[in-house]
Amino acid sequence: MNFSNLNSPLSKLRTRHYICCVLTFLLFSCAKEVIIVPPDTNATEVVILSPESNTSNNLIFSAEVRYLNNSDSIQSHGFIVDGISGETYIKKEYSISTPLKAGRITFKVPDPEIYKEGTYFLYKYFINTKKGMYTSKLNQFVVSNLKVQAKDNLIMAIGETVTVDGEFTNIEKNYDLVYSYYTYEEFKIPFEIINAGKSIRFQIPEGLEQGNNVTFRLVSKDQKGPQLAAIVANAFIVAKLSLPSTYSYYFNDVVNLPYTTKNYYDNNGLQVFIGNVFLKHSEYLRISDFILHQKGKSFPMGYTNGRDTVTFPQPLNLIEPDPNDFIVKPDYVHPGTTFEVSGPDPAKFNFYGYVTVGDKRAYYLQEGSASKKGELSIGDLPDGEYPMEMTNYHFSYKSNNKIKVRKVNISSISPSASYTGDIITLKGLFIKGRSYTLEIDKTSAAYSSCTTNGEITFEIPLMKAGNYQVKVQHFSEIGSTRPSNTVSLEIKRTIINSIYPLRAKSGSLITIEGNGMNGYKAQIADVEVRHTLSQNNKIQFKIPDDLPKGKYRINISDTAFDFDNTVSATEYLEIY
């Protein structure tokens, strides 16, 4: 390859073309989708409202931004006042420093004394943006001659009384007391004039939203002229909770303490206490969350609302479990087993993990509190009668009904001399529904489930004939068992009692009768034949077609044994 050609004009042009293609690909493959939002063309809308308060010592302007164009760059906003106070012309601009947001705006005038009482003034709201000035329509206000020493930052509860000083003679003719920006009838509350017109008195009414601030105002009844208003009090309404419907609860119960009026909106100041634990109030207060680590069965109960701590007239009392509720379903049980019981619901009394039987840890579970049906798992206990005991921070429970623990015991075996494959019956301490293992000379030999209390049957497995010691073990859910006593069992040698017919043709059916033949295979002259029937006391087969005529010895044997267990018939079979 001639490397000098790389510097030729043609090579340089190709290189530039290649680079341009790569840059173009990268530019368009990496470009993100751009969503273009059209500009907001709607005009900002602001409405001037009547003052919240018109008194000469508490003049509060009010307006409402009903639509705010967020694409406008706001430079300033506030109230403009225009009018003559006495002989002085007043034009004032009150700029508001906080950012403008949609919704209600209030502004406390810092110099209310410059506005003469009884004089009408014009005012409006302005919003100055880069695009221009938005203003509300003009409205007028007049400073009233009401003298009110308003109370601020009160913390009150429903039904409590508020007294405000001022000059209130005959105001009931011209003013209503309301607790809203609106003057509808449902927001009006009664008041009384006391102290020779120097004070008014009213109660915090039912129906107020607890957990919020409320402004109480005197508002003029005259609907024709400008609205006159005077704030008399601002109060935070603390909550009151209703008394519980009962003072007796289970450990896992939920206590319902509703508000006396409307909801108390997410205020951490409202807390419920049981004992010495305080938790934020909710509609789902679990008793267990309060008392899990507190000792006792009775606890003071109440709430705090940020101002008052109210203790209910009675303490909370835990319902105690009934010692007679616990019932064992079987008449007796084996050590280390799980069995059916009925009794108190562990969840209702916090007994999970606190159960003992015979000073050993036990496990008590319940399927359903309505039926009280459950199960209990006990340890490897000696024979005896034991109560179920449960102890925690609140209760010390001891059942009146006892658990009768009995290990497996064999009282008799029948028959005591049997063949392999025979069924033997053991009588003794056996429980219906439980599984047992038959051990012959320390070897697990057979398994069976008890279908009748006190009795169980086993099939004798394939074993060498002889005399054995047998015992039974039960299946234990905790992994350990206590074996039963031992009894003697004689296993007889498998025998052939008869063969018939003794003279037959090829293809004929031959029957062998005997004892203990379960699992054995028949042979003719050491050739295994296919059975048509295999039972412990009978084997049937057909004479193979390929056997020549003659006399043959019949044998049976089981190849599963590691010793010679062949049994031979005393008579010969003749094929003719």
C-alpha cells in the first residue's frame, strides 16, 4: 500500500466527507424530543374584595387572584388607594413583597390612622408585569367608627366563651357576628353586649373545623352601602374527642375516638395516650401499639390537643382470658406432638411466643377466633397431666383443663406368631389419626396410621424367619420421640401347602397355596414364570409353552433377600 496517497487532495476530500456523515448521524441520533408549549394568552384576572376589617385601628384590605398567567414576569403587585381624607388628598400604593399566587390576598394597612372615619375611599389591586399592568375594578371602602380591641392568637375549643373589649353600644342593630369570609346565615353566631357596651361575648359554635384557624368578624347588615367589617378575634380551634363507647378491650382491638365535630386535619398537636404512651390521633388506633411494652391490665386513657390534656373518667381495662376456655380435643396426647385444641385467641391476649406446658416451650396457634379452633405443639414431656400456661406483661393464664400426656404403649399383639405379609394388630395407647412406625430389632420395618383409638395394624415386611422384639414409635413434630415398650413376635418361615393340578398341559393355570408368599416369585426348573395372581397365600401362573414334557420341581423365592430364602414344593408338576 502506498501511504503517500493519504495526503493527496482526493483522500483529504473523502476524509472530510466521512467525518461530516459521522457527525450528522451522531447529531440526529442523540437529539431528544422537544415539546413546545404554546404561550399562555389568557389575561391575569384579579378582583378587589371588601376589606376584612374597616376599623381605624385594624384596616385589612382583601383581594382575590382568580387567574394568574404564569408566563408573565411579575415586577410588582399590591393595593392602590385614592381619596380625600379631611382636606388632604391621599394616593397611596402598598406593594406586597411576597410572591403573587392565585387565591385570596389580605394585607394589613400599616398606617390606618391617615384614613378619616366615615370617609369613602377608592381602592384597587394592581399587578405590574413586563407585558403591562393588570388592575382590578375600583371598589370603595369606608373606615368605620367601631372601636375593637381585637384578640389574636387565641387557642379555643368548641363551646368556650370569648370576651372582646371595645365600643359596642347598640351594634346588634347594624352588625352580625360571623366566622367566615361569607355572610350567609349559616355562618352567623349569636353574641351579647356586656359591661355597659364596653364588651361583647360569644361562644365558639358547634360545627367549626377543628385544627384550623378561624376569624370572627362583625359585618354590617346594610347591603346597599359598602360593607363594614371589624375583626374581633382570631382563634385556633383545638380538638375535642368523644368518650369511648366502652372501656374494656382486647389486646388487639382498635379504639375509636371520633372528633366532636369535623375532622382535625393532620395536626400533630392532637395525640391520644394510653398509659404512658402518646400517639398521633387517627381513626385506626390499635391498643397493642400503646401497651405492647407496658405492664398491667388497667391504663389511664385520654388525649392532648396542644393546649389541654384530658383524661377520660375511666381507665382502659384489658379483657382477661377465661381459664375454662381451653379444651383439649383428644383424650390424651403423645409427647412432642401437635394436636387439636380450642381456647382463647392468642392475638386477643398477646400470647404469641409466651406459652408453656410442663415448663417447656409450647406453640399455640388458632385458625379462627370465632370457632376458637386451634392447635398446640408440646415438647418431649414425661407422662402426666399439665395445664397450658401463658404469661406476658398483662396476664398470667393457667388453664383449668389439663393436657393428658401418655407415651406410646403396647398392651398386646395378635397374632404373636405370623408369616411375612400377614396383618398383626397391636392394642395399647394409640391415637386415632396419628402415624406410627413398627420397629423390628431396632430397624424401621413398617408404617401405619391409626384409625381407631387404642388399636393399630401393621403388615409384616419381608424378613427372615425367627423370633424378634418389636416396638412402636410415633411421629413427632419436634423431631424426637419416646419408643414404646417391646413385645415378642415370631416370624414363621414361608411354606407351600399345595400345588394343583399336579398334571397339566402347556398353557394350563397352576395354583400354589401357602403362607407368607407375598413378594415371592415362582420358578419351574429354576426358570421364573409370569404370575397371573400374586397374594400372600396364593400364587397363580400359566405353564410356559416352550417347556418340554416331563416332571418339574416348583420353587418360590424372593431375590430382595441377601440370603437364600428359596422354598421348594414336596410334590412335582408333570407336563404332558
